[in-house]
Amino acid sequence: MRATPRVCAMLGLAVGAASRPASVLAAEILAEPPSDLIVTVYRAPYRNGGSIDLDDLQGFALISETRIVHLPAGRSRLRFEGVADGIEPASAIITGFAGGVIEKNRDARLLSPAALVAATLGKPVELLRTIRKTGKTERQTGTLLSDADGVVFQTPQGIEALRCSGLPETFSFEPVSGLSARPTLSVEVRSPRAETKQVTLSYLARGFDWAADYTATLSDDGKSFDLGAWVTLANSNGVGFPSAHTQVVAGTVNRANGEEEVEPIDIGGPMLAQCWPRGSTSDVSEIRMFKLADDEFKANAPMPMAMRVASLQEVVVAGAKNVQQEQLGDLKLYRVPERTTLASRQSKQVRLMDRTGIPVNTVYGADVDVEEDDAVSTPAHRLLRTKNSAANHLGLPLPSGGVAVFGAVGGQRLLEHESDLRDTAADEEVEINMGESPDVQVTANKEKVSIDRAPDLLPLVPGVSLRSVKIGAANRVAISNARASGIEFDLRLQLEAGARVVRADHALGAKNGRPIFRLHVPANETVTVRYQIQRTAERILRTP
Amino acid sequence: MRLPLIFMACSAWLSATSAWGADRTLSVTIYADDLALVQDRRDIDVKEGRQRIEFQDVSAQIRPETVSLAAADISIIEQNFDFDLLTPAKLMEKAVGQEITIVRVNPATGAETREQAQVLATNGGVVLKIGQRIEVLRDDGLPVRVIFSKVPDNLRARPTLSVSIIGARAGTRRATLSYLTPGLGWKADYVALFNESDAKIDVQGWVTLTNSSGTTYDNAQTLLVAGSPSQADGGAANNYRPPPRRSTLQVPGTASGNRERLGDYYLYPLAERTTIANLQTKQVSFLDVHGVPAEHGYEFRNRWLGTAEMPVSAKSIYSFSTSAHAGLGDQLPAGILRFYMRDKRGDPQFIGESRIDHTPMGSTLSLATGDAFDVKVHAVVEKRTRIATFDWQTDMRYELTNALPRSVVVKLRQEGLWGDSSIKAESQKSTRPSAEVAEWAVTVPANGKATLTASFETRY
């Protein structure tokens, strides 16, 4: 969460007190905490469908903060503290200055024990050493010589290493400039006169994501379903956004630096790591001792980003008031109706839509390779198919996400299948994958047809001339239905380039350039389809 | 008796860092490819005769073979780059065979007992010789402080450059230290705000500097070079080349601006001296143009024999010119251009970004910002027929859908037309921008669809 203004002001004073040489000295000014916030969350650019993974949020957000600044006349260095940890500093835009921005800076070094030691290197430092028995603390002034794998310092007595003596030892540092408690962006600006201004800072930040999460509830007869959806958005940053205008954007946007990492923030490694070898005569292995010490440091050190995200647990469901959709260029923008607080490491849900009585077809199907001849039965796949049209009580953009399909059994709602939905525009066809159906099995194999056995010939496919076809092996596909009701079945064939189906005992169609048999398989029956194909080479030989 | 000695050792160690000059001029020239030339001018005190000068505030990633030190009346004997770091373990290791002071602290009373000890070995544990006895340091777990009298010569807190010179005469003089270092880099970042109502963009350009060289460059005069001189060795680590992208440069420009050049590279000097802190990202403005006409369109590229099961979104494309009239009027260093557009409330929202290469003035750029939600193309190979052994006919059907309330034009490109490919029949006239590509401009009505068919004959 953001710190109170008072804490910010104190930090600003402390930082401003000690600073760089006078020639570049610009007054350090701390911007007030944001008075208005806009957070727009974008999906992970390459995730096409499916829900978000709270442990690894690959999306990003555009954050706009409105802040009040009090500028003195002349050049000043303005600090914006508490920006999101995942900030992409190169994307920052600051508007509202009359005199213009001289430069923008993002300092990745945060205030940490290791950063303190590094900043004090070669400078005077005070050593505190306490005698346990008496409780007396001895103070000594020295110089820090090194912080490479352990700390070496110098006192008038000589050179020593920190915490190797077994005595409680620590440093007391002088104030250090340039280290901030929280991720900070700073700008150098020039102002013609002292004034109070309202400025807007916008930037892209990683560690966000969102998805639509649909629930489809099938009616008892399976002929229609109700579709409801949540917008689920999440923030894995250590910074929260209180009372923000929040929206999400659907569609795929280009990220040019998708493969690059954000410049990491240096949270500082463990301080005071190692001493000289400390093995004793009674040690079995001295490695264990170091490991224990190491674990101890790890426990105390700030957790790296990836580990912290794993503890993202809080899920908040905002009231069931739907988001409002608007067009943004070629994208869809969904606005959360009221200001909301997107806290740090939080996921939040807002209602996207609720539609009822959408007619749906259940279609079974299989893709069969014509070369297949193993007589092994495989379960058919099952799809729910409908059209995203107003006539079907839909006809609105459906952003990609996960779909949980529920069916009713004896008045009880049970989960049938979970699958993904891609970005679907209005009037597009919607297909929801329902997995495999063990009740509907498909067996494909070839059967030998003798040239001499003319009576067993299959009918010619319309448009194929008798002369061009020779008789060869036929393919046979059996579809068995163990359900108590008849089903529609799409049998699609995979052919090599230039090959075609010449004879078949069922009507032949085409879908996406490939032959398809649209079949009805009655309850508890088996339908067998037989067909013959002709390959390219055969055809060139036969047709002049 | 011992203390003055220690003070001497310590003051000598500190005086070796005397090259921290107060009157110092730093200039940093940063190339686009993780390489920088640092020129450090400062006054150094030189004694007569042989001496060593240490430079501790140089880049931690300095390429020592590129260092050159120039000053009047000195001759250089050798340059050393020491990277043996001062750690407690090294300190003890280098003390083997030498005398150290141990201070035993009585846990009950806090009373200190001082003893001299000789370090015999540091293998696993520290073995000491005290008088005629052998002891293991802190074997009993009781507190023992170890005090060393000096820091061994080669150990440093940070990698350090030292130069041994012979001074012809004593005195202060101006010296120039220059070297190459990785860890400093820059690129351009652009912000473009697209105004939908009048199809114009406002573009701001920022130079983004990054410093991960481990050192802060205070108050440096900074010059950026838009180009990357090839490095004999440093470039080898970056052999990875991403797969080819959609070309953003449509028409290379032929105009010259008034930017300064170095050879064929453009130079971008920063107007004011600046401090480039370690681990800092710094941005400085170099371009601010308003009201440049821009065009918004759609593009779909189908690979050869590309069949999709479901419709695929067309790319949303923005194009504009970098010429002086009706354009940005500047050459653009390589970087990322981010597009924004205002939403219904008037807040700018991000709508996608695209990388551009070094672009001359007067060019036409065409940048893809992302996928159009409402404009989709469903490409299908309807039929493949073998006409002769090396002659195929391919029938393609493209179904274009538009769920927007206005009509759009999609630039549909069928790619991969290799060999002797020709179009035998098509439902709309195509153009052939190159032998490999056939292109159609298909108008799709508002909330409607359009179908394009084409029949290709490929002989090879």
C-alpha cells in the first residue's frame, strides 16, 4: 500500500539533505501521492484464451497517476515515489509542465542493507560492538573497505572482518542519498516561477493480467445454455491502486519488447555473507553451517518478485454491476462502472455479462487420416456450437478466456468440462470444446477390394467420371453410439495434397477445404462410412 | 609501536586512490549497441620517477585493453586491471605465514586478552600458532576478534585499474583517461497519440539511456551515436538474431536533416551535462511534433497454403511519413514506438507498440499495433490439383468479416508465391508488389463480409 503523505515528506527531507556536488544540484521535490488514478489492464499478449495464472501474470497495465507538485522557480528534481514495481521506465510520460521536462530517471537501487553498505564503501562508518554479559556497547569509528562476499573494515586498531569474531557487531551508517524506499521515478524540470501544478504521470507496468471467465449452464435437454462471465483482473505488484478508475482492454496488442526483461530492480542481496573458513576440530562437515547461515539470510532478505507472487491469494468480488464496453481503436475497452481499489497482490472480479436461453448444437466429430489402418477405436470429440448473434441472445464481442460448462443432473449443477474461448467478434461462430466422449467411438481401417469383385463397388461421388477411377482399397470408418439419443456427427478426412474422394456410400461435403461427412448416428447404433480415394499420381496417369 | 605502522599502511592504501580529482571533466559517448567511449579529463599529481596511479571510479566493466592515459611528461610502464576482491576469506588466506593479532573476549566478564598468532593454514578452518602451541581459531565457539595489520596489495573492494608511470618532472597536470566499456546503452522511445477524428498523430521522441556498468558518471557531457560500430569480440556474444519481422519501412527516405553526423551515423548530443547513475534509466527528449497526418488500415498476410480452422484477426496498421512537410521531419533512431488513443472519457489509452529501425528522413513507415478484434480473415485452401508432374493448381478462398459499424479496407497479401506462379482466375484484380506476393485491397462493408477467391498455378 501507499505510505501516508507525512512519511513521504519525511523521506524526501532525509534524501534531500545529503546530495550531489553543487554544480548539478537541483532542488529535490517530492510529488504528493496520487490524487487520481487510472489503471487499464491488458492481457498477456500471447495467451490466446484460457484463464490467468496468478503465480505468473504475463500481462501489463497502463497506469495514469494525477499528482500535485509544488515547484520552486528554476531547476528542480521531482520525485514520484511509489510507482508500480513492474514499471517499464522507458514508457513513462509526464504531462502538465509549462517549462518542459529536461530528463526522466528511474533509479533501480532501493534502500536495503546491502545497498547501504555499498553506498558507504570507502567512507567513514561507526561500528557498534556489544558485550553480551555486561550489555555495554562499544562505539568505534572506521572505514568500510570491501563488501565483496563479506564485509571488511578498518579501525585505528587494524583491519577486521564483520561478524567473524562471534561478538554482536553491527554498523551505524551516516545518511545516504539516492536510495529510495520504494520504486521511484524522477524528472528534472525547469519552472519559470514557483507554482503548484497538477501533473499526470503515465507508464506501462508488468505484473498484471486479466481474462474473461465464462460459465455456461446447459439446459436439461442440452438444446440451449445460459452464459455468464466475470472479468478477472489481478495485480502482482507490491503497490496498490486505491480508488482507481479501472478498465481492461480486450484484443491482442503488439509488444515490441515482449521477449526482453524489464530492467530489474535491485532489491539488494544479503549483507554480511561470509567469513574466513570457520571449521573446528569437531566438525563433520563445515558446509552445513554455511548453508544454515545462508538460509537464515534468505529468510530475512526481501523475497524476489516471482516468489512473492505465489502468495497472491486474496480474491475480491466486486458487486454484480456489469462492466461497460466501448470501442478503442481496434480493441475493446471494458470499464468498471465505479472507482475501485486494486490492492497489491490481489485479484478482483467484475461482472462482464449474463445472457440466457442461447440455442446450441452439440456436435460430435473426428478427424480421420485416410492412411490410418490400425482398427483401434478412439473416442470422438464433442463440441458445443452456436453463433454469436443477436438472434441467439448474444451478438456482442466475447473476449478470450476460460469457459466452465455446467450440466444439470437430477436438479443439481455439475461441472462437465473446462475449456478455452478465443476472442470472438459479433456474428462469429462460437465453438466450445467439450473434450472426448467415450460413448461415441470411431474406428478407421482399410478393406481390401478385389478388382474382380465388381458388384461390391461403392457409388461414385457426384462430378467424378467413371472412366478416371480405378478400383483399389476402400476405407471404412465405423462410428458407434452408446448414448440413449441420436447424435450429429462430423467425420472429416485428412488427405494428401491433390488427392480426392471418388467413391463414397454417404453424401460428401467440404469444410475448410477438406472433405466431410455430416452424419446422423441413431441411439445405440453403429454407422459405417465407406469411401475410396484417388491419389495425385494415379490421376495424372489416367487423365490426359 | 604497532599503531603508527598501521596508520602508514592505511594512508598509503588511501593515497593510491589520489586520482579522484576535484576538477574533473567526464565525457561519455554512447553507441546504440551496448558500447560506450568514456573520456575522463582530470588533474593528477605526479611525482618524479616511477609510481603507480589507481583509478577506482572507472567503469566496473571496463575493457582494460582499450585504456589509454595521456598526460604531459609521463611515460607509461604498464597498465594493470586487478580483479582480486577483498573478502574476509581472502584476507585470511593471504595472511598465511604472517602474524595477526587475536583478541579473546571473556564471555563472563567481557575482559579482552590480546595475543600474537601466526596463521598456519586456512583449509576448512583456520589453524594458528600461538607461542609454541597450535590452536584452531574459535574451535570452542568463544568470541575471538582477529585484527590484521594491513590489506594485501592486490586485494580491492572493486576491480581497479592501475597504471605504472615514470614522471619526468613532479607536479600537477591534466591527464586524459579514455576507454571503452559495455554496460552503457541507449535506444529511442517514441510516444504517438493518434487522434481518430482527424487522423493525425502527435509524436514525442525520447532517448532512453541505461547504465548497468556498475559506476556512476557524474556531471558528464553526453553524446549519443545512432549506429553501432562493429566490435571485434564484444559482438560475438550477441549472435542470436530474432526471426524476420514484418518490415516497417515502406519507402526509404532520401531527405537530409540538419543533425550532426559522424561518418554515416547521426549524433544526438544532450543539451546539458547530466549524471548517469548506476542502474539508472534516463530519458531525454529529442523530438516533439504535433498534427502529423497518419493513415489507419488493416493488413492480413497469409503464408503459402495457409488454411485456418477459425478466422484470424487482421493486423491493425498505422502509417505516416518522416518527411519535412506533412511528416515528422526528422530521422528516427531505432527504438520502440508506442501508440495511444483517447477513450470515450478522454483518457489516453495504450493501443500497441512497434519496433522501428534507424529510419532516414522522408521515409514512409507502416507500423502494426496489434490484432483487430472485429476484422478477421478466414483463409482456406479449397483445392489442390496436380495438372502435370511439376505443375499444380491451388484454389484459395478468403472470407473477410467486419463487425465494425463502418466499412474497412483490408490489404490482403498472399505470400510465398515461389517458382513460376501466376494467378489464373481471381474474383478481384490483384497487384504483384513482388514475385513472391499477390496483394488485394478488399473492401468489407460495415457489419458485413466479403469473399475473395483466387486460383494460382505454380510451375517449377
